[in-house]
Amino acid sequence: MEKRQITLKDIARALSLSTSTVSRSLKDHPDISRETKDRVRKFADEHRYKPNALALGLRTNKNKTIGVIIPEIVHYFFSSVLSGMQEEAEKEDYSLIICQSNEDYNREIKVTRTLLSAHVCGVLASVSKTTTTFDHYQEILDNEIPLVFFDRICTGINTDRVVVDDYTGTFNAVNHLIQTGCKRIAFLGAPTHLTISNNRRMGYEDALRKNGIQVEPSLMPICDTILLAGEIVHRLLNLTDRPDAIFAINDEVAAYCIRKIKASGFRIPEDISVCGFSNSYISEATDPGLTTVDQHGFEVGTTAMRLLIDRLNGEEKKEGCVSKIIKTRLVVRESTK
């Protein structure tokens, strides 16, 4: 009995009581004597009895478990989002089941089915890079389970979403690079089917056009991982007309750029400025410190969770899609002029 979590049946067997008597004792039912209640509670406390929340939810139709689908838990932004979600959920006594798609479409399908099997009362999801069809998310809605997308969304599904203002964040960052004297700014982007990637690309292009600088597709490679950066940054630095600034779609790639630029004998920011996106812990650990765009991941998490809980509680009554936008903030450090 000590090697596993005990059940109501275990307590009943040990105390020679019926399961219903044990259950009513733990609920402080008035028909149960004080002596029996004390015996049951003492035994339950000593053996660390915990109610089965899933079974209780199925019986009462009041399951308070929320599923979260996230691309990468190790990513600073997503870990910040999870912290915000957890804090907001605990205010209302909701529990979380956290699933990682690991940027894999097939795994994402599996975890959505796992959450459906677990009878979660709602789902928060951020789409993986490799996901281009979304039937598995529609299945969640078809089962009348509220769904809120955050950060990476599916525009083809009519459901609530919380997004970062990627366009304005990138526009302001690139405009800052231009105002400090940069003219050839490389944009290291992400796959173009992602809404966040397109919004950041448009912010980059519009900032160039506003300042009379021509958009050059050769300076806009897909480069959202350190693995890709190894080849692409080397190529950019060896151009005859090399960039005098690099805007990276995340801080990890930006930090690698700083390392590669310095190893190649260039100075930062005198020769090449570098800007990232996220404001992760890496941005303060680089040398020089990394200028970056703060996504406010914790606020994304609390806002998405609040929106979902309001749906579950009937407090958000707007039909169709509710969209909430989290503003960004440019954090200027030593990697730009």
C-alpha cells in the first residue's frame, strides 16, 4: 500500500468500512459520526491520500484540468509563457497538463488526442513549425472544448487567440538600427507559413521602405536555429557588400551571430550591429549585451489563461474569435550603436 497512491477502497478495507462511508467521511457528511470521520481522516493523512481529480471531474462534470500544447519547453519565451499560465490557473484552482510537440506535426496530433482522452476542460496551444494542416485542432472545438491559440496561431480556425505585436516590435527594432546609421540590415527569419514570421518580415520591410532603403531578398534568409546560422552567418560575413547590421528572429540566433562576428574579426557594434527578439536571459549574458525586443512572455501566458478561464466560467460572452495583442518593448543594449 505504501508503494502506490492509496484509494478510497484501500482506506475502507483497512478500517473495515464501506467505500461510501469513507467517501462521506472525507466530505464531512452529517450522517457520519465524528469518531468515524476522525478515524478516516487520520488514516488518510498518514497515508497521504489524494482524491482522483480526473475521476471526480468525470462524475461531477466539473473537471478543472487544462491542456497546454507548447512547441519547446526549453525555449525561454515558452517557459515564460508557462509560468504566466501556471500562476493564473492556480488562482482559480485549475491544474495543467503540459504537452510538448517538439516542433513536430505528428507528435502534435498525438498530444491533442491525449488531451481529448484526458477529458480536459480547455486547451491552450501554440502551433509547431511543421504544422500546415489543422484538423486536429478543429477536432478539439468539435468536441465543444474551448481552445485558445497563443503566439503561433492558426488563422483558419475561428477561435480565441493571444498574440505578440510582432510587426511593431520588429519595425521599431529595425528603425532603431537605421537611426543609428545602419544601411544594410540582414533579416534572419523563420518559415514563411508561420504568422509570426510573416508579421516580423513585414515589420522589417516596412521599416526599410519608410527610410528609403531597398528591400533585398538576398539579405532575408530563413535562419531561426543555431544549426542554420552556422552556414548562413558565415555566408553573410563573406559578402563583398556585407551587412552592417543583423536582425535575428530570436535571441539564440542573435547570440550565435555575436559569437561568429567576433570570431571573424569584426567589432560589435562598430562594424556590425546585432538585434534579437525575446529578451531572454541570453541577452544579458552575451558580450556585448544584446539589444532585443521584449515579447513579455509571462503576460502572454496570463492573458491566454485568463481568456480561457473566462470562457469556461461564462464570463467571456463574445461569440466568434476574441483576439488580444500583447505590446512589445525595445530593450537597447551594447550590441547596437
